[in-house]
Amino acid sequence: MTTSELGEIIDAQTIRFERLLPGPIERVWSYLVESDKRAKWLCAGDISLDVGGPVDMVFNNESLSDEPDIDIPEKYREYRGEWRYHGTVTRCEPPRLVAHTWMDEEHASEVCYELTEAGDQVRLVVTHTRLKDTQMMAGACGGWHAHLNILADVLANRRPKAFWQTHATLESTYESLMRDQGVM
């Protein structure tokens, strides 16, 4: 993995990821907002295209690949099988941008997906803000990186790697990066 593949740690509460994906933009957009397509790389669940509307997130990370995976790390055991979160759409400009609150409504962070055309490819920028602490940030970095790798594989018709094994390796990489940058 090269440094350019890593997400960018903007500050102690913000991470940013950028990926070039096979287009067109409408195809990538559909993988962000259509439950059956989003379930192939992140989570199922309906997402409103109206600001203030609901976002349902139904995760099952073990279902994202048919590759054998490691056992879920102890600190993530509560996320075995199917689990749910709800959020609220904060911005929506189809087919270029959608943002919503993420998971913990008490300390709601926010995720923004931005799409721009780049020739026959599409640049996806995912920015996750208001992460409540460095442990959440390290886990989110590993998670987003693993999920975005799966999205790239799905869009390129490749077999995705197992989620938890990839996440564990990446989380460790990001913890080291955060220590090196003085964030952790």
C-alpha cells in the first residue's frame, strides 16, 4: 500500500478519502444511494434524497466478501452479523453530493460523499467529520479504507477482500500514522 492510497487525517476529528472509480457518475451515485447496491460495499438501508430525511444503515460486514475472514476483533464483537444505525440527511445534490449524520446521534459525526467526473472515471471524496475521539477515528479510518476498497472492487467486477482482516491491518496502519502526526 502506498501513502497516496491512505486517507488524509485533516485534524483530530476529520478524515478524508479520495478514490477514482469507473464511471459514469450516475453509476457511482447509485452505489451511494440505492440500498441493494450500497449493501454490496457498505450497508443496506434506505436513504432519503431530501434534507432532513432519514438514513437507515443496516450493516453486515461479513457478507461483503466470500473470502475467508479472521474472527472479528474483540473490541468489534458487538458488530457481528447484522446491526443498524439511523442518521439524517444534511445535504443532497444528486448525483454529486450527499451528506448525513453517522451512527451515534448523541455525538453525531457526519459523512459527506462528493462525486466529480474525471474523464471516464469518477472521483469520490468521502469526508467524515466530528469524530469524537482518536479511537473512533482509527476505527473509522480502517473501516472507510476497507469499505472503499470493496466499492472499487465491486465497480471493477473484482472479488472483494474479506472486510475484518483488511480492517484490522488498516486500523493498525492508521494508528501508527496518527501517532506519527501527533493526533493520537
